[in-house]
Amino acid sequence: MSMFCYQCQEASKGTGCEIKGVCGKTSDVANLQDLLLFVTKGVAWWSQKADEAGIINPVAEKYIIDSMFITITNANFDRNKIIAQIKKGFEVQDSLAEKLGKTPENTPECAIWRTDSEEAMEEKSTSVGVLSHKNEDIRSLKELLTYGMKGIAAYAEHAHNLGYHNAEVNAFMKKGLVATVDETLEVDELLPLVLECGKYGVEVMSLLDKANTESYGHPEITSVNLGVGKNPGILVSGHDLKDFEELLKQTEGTGIDIYTHSEMLPANYYPAFKKYKHFIGNYGNSWWAQTKEFESFNGPVLLTTNCLVPPKESYKERVYTTGAAGFDGCTHIPERKDGQPKDFSVLIEHARKCQAPTEIETGEIVGGFAHNQVMALADKVVDAVKSGAIKKFVVMAGCDGRVSSRSYYTDFAQELPEDSVILTAGCAKYRYNKLKLGDIGGIPRILDAGQCNDSYSLAVIALKLKEVFGLEDINELPIVYNIAWYEQKAVIVLLALLSLGVKNIHLGPTLPAFLSPNVAKVLVEQFGIGSISTVEQDMAEMMA
Ligand code: SF4
Ligand code: SF3
């Protein structure tokens, strides 16, 4: 075993990647990510001590968010970037220690371990990973907590880029990270922390919703063009809307067109972006289709976050990363400095030399059903439920992935009765968002709220419907949950739903490898979480 990682749904053999990641992460990068997490826990520990002493330390808080995001599945494969971030962590820790004046007794190893040597980093990195927790239930809960916090970090980072922060979320991140190095905590102390993580998941998604909508307006019903224009284009993937905005501004009037890919599709729904004439529409499908679609796009591609698949040599020189994303050999667009936007001129120059995208499909898809838009249709929706025209809402949010068994979600969507409506968010939608499922009295049967973080919108809609129908419990609504997961943002979405009291969520295509049998049992008993089986069986159960 040269590494161990089981944080995503594609963990090898359903248990964990041990030699190389199915995602393409090499063992040295996987181990260095473990070390980065270890050093980040040290930063969290010092930052908590600084808080107690009344020392304000925003640099440490930003460091924690950035580092956690870097270790998310399919975000960063760049060994040098990870080593640089580890070294930066030492500096952040030292500066906090200096401000505090002395090293307190019982300082955990992650807060004092230092080296300048890459060799020593590599050696250490093999002993600080997931398997360093010996008890499998403790390990399971600490990892579940860690992955939830990685999701929080991703959303906090996007909000931060738009100037929005939440001190309580930052404080929870420190508390949670410090808990993962506390050897005294037992299962019954870790479980409440996991649930608390869900509460902060709701907080951070609400913060990001506020940041996005106050910056760019409320998403509105939009027909998104799937075809291509005649100009060279830049394709933008990932989740960061600030990057998207800056690129749109910098390409205006240049003769370069802009397209979205995968999780950037919902950018099409925002009023602030629609006004740009050179914003043509969406190209392609979910993240894993990029190995074909980046090829045929012909122009440069900007990855603002995950999900990046290790690029083929044939188009690698056209792949640019920024923010938490990174890949050795791909150009990385540096961070903003002194309040100035990022400089995308290198991408723009590159695009000028490229051919226009090759058309892979035509037509349109409709989206933009975030909470504000759905509430604008509330009367229509409530009437449709009261008249029985809509019998069930089916939340099919979450992630997509490569495994062929995910065709289950296409089949499930197709087989749903005609009086049901799908509520979706995240890249899971690509399994069915181009099906012609029609509408119910003008309400489309697939309502796409946006990115995975916009699952918050689905919760807001559910809470609003509960209020409208005067119900006591969110579980009395005619809503069922069939969620698909892949990476750690889906983990925080799941924990957020649990913290809102949602029960009987079906989670697939497989249950996480990081849930030990005992932890899985608790989730089943307390929350009724279940896996998926066949379309027929699940349909019968969920539509009952
Ligand atoms: Fe394996 Fe997923 Fe970890 Fe990649 S992120 S190494 S695929 S478990
Ligand atoms: Fe997708 Fe990676 Fe999870 Fe944002 S882009 S949902 S998988």
C-alpha cells in the first residue's frame, strides 16, 4: 500500500485507493495532501489559541479554507503547489506562535512538526493519513467530519472571493479540525460534531447564496444554448462565479466567445452574466466527459475548481487552472492582488490562435429554478399540488461520476410518473437534464436550481412549502430524496439536509467507503438513510 484514500465514491474496489487514485492522483500527491491536512490541523490549533487570546488572524482562516479546498477530489494534482502550501502552513503557524509568545504544553504534533526538506515531508506524509486513526468507528466519524468540512471550505472560498465571510463558520472549521487530532474523543462525542457540521453546511450555503445573488442577481428561468458560434472560445468549468465574471469582462469586445462546462452551467441563469453578448451558452456535459469535450472545444479551458480529470497530452497545453485547482504542467492563473482582478490575458491570447469549437449538440436546455424563481411561481406550484397535478417532488441533487451504474439515475428520471417533478442541483443533473420530460401545467418536470451549493435553494423551497401547507415536519411534504454523491461537497449537502431534519434519504450509487458498519448503522437508525437498489424497487418505495 503506497497511499490510502477513500474520500470519494470512486474509491477503488469500494474500499479505498491504495496504489494510485482512480481519479488519477499519484501516491506521492495523495500522501502530500494528507500532510497538508495534518499541517492545516496545526494551523487550526494555533488559530484557536489566537482566538482565545483575542488575536485576530484572518490569514490563518483563509489558509484553512484554501488548504481544505485543495485536497478535495479532482481539484489539485500539482505536487509543487501542495508542497508550497505545506511550507506556507509552517509560516502561518510560526507567526501565530510568535504572537502568542510561547508554545503551550500539550501542543499536538501537527502544530509543532517542521521541516524544510521535501524528502522529510514525503517520509512524514506516509504516516499522517486516514489510517493513522486505528479505531475504525473513530476513523469513520473523523473522516466524515473532515469531508464535510472540505465541502464547507469550498463554499466559504467562493463566498470569500465575493467579499462575504461568516465568523461562526470559520470558528467551526477550527473546532472540527482540532477535534480530529484529539485522541480522547469517543464516538458519542464525535457524532454530535458531525451533525453540527451539517448545521454549518446550511450556514455556509446560505452565505454563498447571499454572496452570489447580491453580486449577480437572482437566477431566473433561462433557455441555455447548447450549440456553438463561429468565433474561437474559452470554456469555463468549476464553480467560481467571480472568476467567471472577471473573464467575461476581460473578453468583452475581443472576438472571443465564452462557454460554460459542467458545474459552470448555472452561470447562464444569472442576470448579471446574461447581458454579455459573447457569452454563448453551455458546451458539453458533466465533468468526466471533459476528456472528449475539451478536445473538441478546440480552445483554452479554465478550471476554476474541481472537477479536473488529468488532461490528455493532446489538449493539456490548453488547460489553465486557478484558485484551488492545479495540475503539474498546466498554466496556473495567480490570485488577485491589491484588489485587482485576476489577469486572464494569457488565456485570451491563446484563444486567438485557436479554431472555433466543434459543434457536439444543438438546441437548448432550461434551468434557473433557484428559490427566488420557484417562489415567484409559488401559487402555480401550490395549486398544482392541491389539485393533484403534482403528486411528488423528487430531489435528485448531487454529483455525477464515471461509473456506468450511474445510468440508474437516467432510468429513474425516465421512469418517474408523469405527475412528479425533479428538483435538482449539482452535476448529477447531467444524467437526465436533456431528457424530454415535458411539463405540468407550464411547470417543467426538471427544475434545476444550479450548482451543488444551490442545494440550499432546494432546502429553502422545501421549508417554504412546509410553511404554505401548514405542516409540522418537513418529512410530511410530498418530497422524496434520491441523492447521488461523488465528492466531498455532496457530503456537506447530505449533512446539511440531515441537520434540517430530512429523513429517509436514498444515497447512491454506493454508500461511502468511509462509513464503518457501526456509523452506517447509526445513520440508518437515526435518519433512515438508505442506499439504492433497482429502479423498479426504489420507484415503488419512493412513490408509495
Ligand atoms: Fe481514490 Fe477518490 Fe481518493 Fe481519488 S479522491 S484517490 S479516486 S478515493
Ligand atoms: Fe460535480 Fe465535481 Fe460534485 Fe459541484 S463538479 S457537484 S462532482
